[in-house]
Amino acid sequence: MPAPPAGLTLDLVNLTHQLAHEIQAPLLSLQLQLQRLIEQTPTSELAQSCLDEVAALRNLMAHVLELGDSKLSLQAFELAPLLKRVAQRFRPIAAARRVRLSAKTDTAMVSGDANATERILSNLVDNAIKFSSPNGIVELVTRVGDNTVQLEVRDEGIGMADDARERIFEPFFRLDREAAGNGLGLAISKQLAHAQRGELRCDSELGRGSIFILTLPLASS
């Protein structure tokens, strides 16, 4: 799917969200019919291939729906347990790709949505591992300020040129067309950050890795 023009408008996002709602039902019907066909003819490779494509489309539609829905429950939550969960989840994945995952977990009470924050960090760490070279290092760093906390995900991967870095949060933009994914993870993550009164930005240089920085407000004492 070609990337949309820079500056995708909110109206287009909303339209895409509505279309995704309409497409979900016929896709589910098609998926169920294909499953019944496979049960009747288990050796049908064509039916299985079609079923796999339908599953991929349903996954894409689910991501599109999430892009248009950022209603969160904002409250104070402790940051350290969340960071530990993310690190524990991705250490085996990093090890399998010969990447070292380092996490510094500081104690802080953050104002936001814990599930949304965990999802953002999981997406960032997953991407960092995916684009890291063997024997590379991915770091999850916490910086606590007076009113905000910065959560940085650093990698030593391929990095990005300026034009790619400027578009990295656009819906459907993909840095590597051969890599798995649909180009919505970072767009959703940025929207989830804004919905928590936070910010997600990127600093990157081609060939020298990337730093994604999630800034969230600290909870009032």
C-alpha cells in the first residue's frame, strides 16, 4: 500500500476509521466461510492462503480502528512495574536475535493510562529490536524531571534519513517495505501519547541508530 501524502488530515483518519468499521463484518463472514471450506477440504492450499490473507486484513482493520479511538482512563500509576514487564517480555525476543536489551527502571508516579503507556513502549522496543544488528544494544532509559518523565528507547540500528524521520509517525508509512507490519504502530503510539497529554518524538541519524522519546506528565503529589 503506498504511503499517504505528508500531513494526513484528521478527516481522512476519521473516514478511514468509519470504512474499517464497515469492512470488518464482511471480512469476518468471509473468514468463517473459508474456515468451513478448509474443514471440508483440508488439503486446499488455495483456501488456506486466502484465509491467511483475510486474517491479515482483519488485523489491519483492527489497527485502523484503534487509530481512531483514543479514549483512555487517565489516572496515577507507578512506572517501575510497567517498565519491568516490558523488559521481561522482550528479553527473550532480543536474545533470539542476538540483541542485548538494557532497562533502567526508576520509581515515578505518572499521570496517564498504564495500558496505553505499556503498549507504546512495547511497540517502540519491538521496533528497536527488529531494526538492530546482531550484537547491538537496545536501551530503555528513564529520565525524571520536575513535572514530566521521559522514557527513551535507544537502539544502534540502521537509523533514518531526515525525510524518513519526518514521516515516521504518518499512518501507513513504513521504513522497510520488506519487514512485517502495516505502518500503523507508530501512528497509533503517537496518538496514544497525545491522548495522555504527552508527546512522542524521534531523533535519528542514518547508520547511527534512533532514539524514540515518550514524555508523560508526572502525577501531582
